[in-house]
Amino acid sequence: MPTQAVVLDVGGVLARDMWEPMFDDFAARYGLDREELHETGRLLWETFAYVPETPANTGRDMERRYWDLFLRMCKVPLSVEALIGLTDRYVVPVPGMRPILEQLQARGTRLVICSNNNEIWWPRQADKLELARFFPAQNLILSSRVGAPKDSPRLEMFRAVVAAAGVPAASCFFVDDRAPNVERARTFGLDAVLFRGAEHFAAELRERGLL
């Protein structure tokens, strides 16, 4: 079945993974325990990962609560505002991916996001990478909005992806930087590969007649 939709993860595919570099920098700068920072980050991620944005609970509200909790738990000597300002530097695009998106868009390929993401980081990534140019709102499949991650045994994220793409699962090509997510996508019938950089991804797209 020909590929009609390309489904992309964000962290590790479109944007560099931000958590590990950020916490490593904080540990080095403030003399904090690296493993404790990472553990706190994982705990807070689980607290906010599946909470959708609402008028009464905006992404900005959640961001301030997230970093306030982080500061209290890790005792980083910064204000919430200063910490939010610092974290912007960790939203970094993966080299070579934007031209690929531009080529896919020019060909009229359906583009869908599938990301374990929250309403704190997603707006920053979307703004800095200008992702609204390529992905319409109805094609954003985020764990915070689905209410489940990609590793859920019920495969809710992949069901939502196929519905958003509007084509059969076998016509969707999915790329992710984590092998278990690739395997789950295949379980649901998607064509899926592990991300190994923009050049490798472009070669996979050419094999499918998409570039």
C-alpha cells in the first residue's frame, strides 16, 4: 500500500532531546546530584504529561507550577522566571529535518505529530521550530491530549494518529527515536523505522517515493 502520511515524533527527531542536557547542566552549575535531578524530572513529567490545557489551566499555568515544584524539590537557587528563561536554550532543532518537512509539504504529503509531550514543552517547541507551518492543529497527537503515552498497551496514540491521518495504518510511515515505540507502531500496522538522523530518514523517504 503506498505511503500517504508521514508521522513524526518531536523529541529526538524534530528537536534535540532536552531533558538530559538541561539536568546535566544544572547539576554541574549548581553542584547538585545528577541522578536526583533526573529522578525529579521524571516524577514531574509523569505529573504533567497527561494533563490537557484548558482555559482554567493553561500551559503557562502548568509551566509555572512545574518549575516551582522543581525548584522546591531540587533547591536550585533561581526564581521561576529566571529558570523559564534559561530553559529556552534547550529547545534545539535537529539539523537537516526542516528541509525534509518543506519537501514533504510541497509534495502534499499528510504530516502528523505523534509525541509523548506536555502542554509546557510543546508550545515552546512548536514556536521555535515553526511547526504550525507543517502540522495543522488536528494533526497534533500529544500524550497530554490523548491521556496516554505511546507505550500504553491499548495503543491509543497510534489509533489517534491513524484517525488524524485519515488513511489506513499501512499507509502511514512513522519515525521515532525509541525502538519500543517503533515496535508498537508496527503492531498497530504502521510502517515504522527508528530515527538515525536526517540523512538516514531522507533515504527511507526516498525508498517510499516520498522525496
